[in-house]
Amino acid sequence: MNYKHILVALELTEESKVLVDRAVYLAKLTNAEVSFIHIDGSHGEIYPEVVDLQTETNHPPFGEHTIEQIRSFESYSSFPIKHILLGTGDLADKLANTIENNNVDLLLCGHHNDFWSKIVSYSKHLVDASPVDILVVPI
């Protein structure tokens, strides 16, 4: 498959660098664009919209620490990042519209191989909700 736009679902942890590396590798192979998405589900859906940090100057309801963390992934990447999308709520609920609005054809996400992930897999929830191909990378 020749992908054109890869969307990387990031957690704000160092482990997400594995996902950035994988996305950049695939993008170089397929001449695709890369975008990031981070949806903070810790406080529910405070803000219903998904904000693109590449075009928006106002970042509600995201604090500077969150902005700095997501920007650090952009700096880490050896590849230009088209969109940096931030939102609140549930990533799976935001996927269909975000993917359609941004012409994404591959979603890349991570999966932890720990005890809790064997009991409750968030990756399965994303797979069920994704309208495009999905690559789940073990972290």
C-alpha cells in the first residue's frame, strides 16, 4: 500500500518516540506526510473541537506544559510534521472526523505489553473505530 498521510496517536511519554521513528521511516518509504494527534482523556471532553497547533494561535484548554511536550516530539522528528492535533475526550470518538477532514490513510498507535493492557486493550478500541488501515506498534 502506498500511504499518503500517516496520523500518529501520541501519548505524552518518551515511549512515543518509537511511534515517531516508525512513522518517519514509513513516510520516507512511501513519500507520505506525517501528522500527530494527542487526545487527553483524563478530564473527559472539556473542549469538543480538535485544535491544530500548526495553524491555531489560541490553544484552549491546553496548558503550556502539554504544548511543550507535544512540540518536543515535533523537534525530535527528522521529518516535517503537517498537523499537530490536540483535543480532549476519547480518541476513538474523534477518529472518523479527524481522519476524513485531514485525508489520513494510515493510523499509527502504540500498544503496551503489560499486565493491564492484557486485561483492557485500548488499541482494540482504536482498531474497531478506525476507518483506515491501522498499524499497532508494541511499546
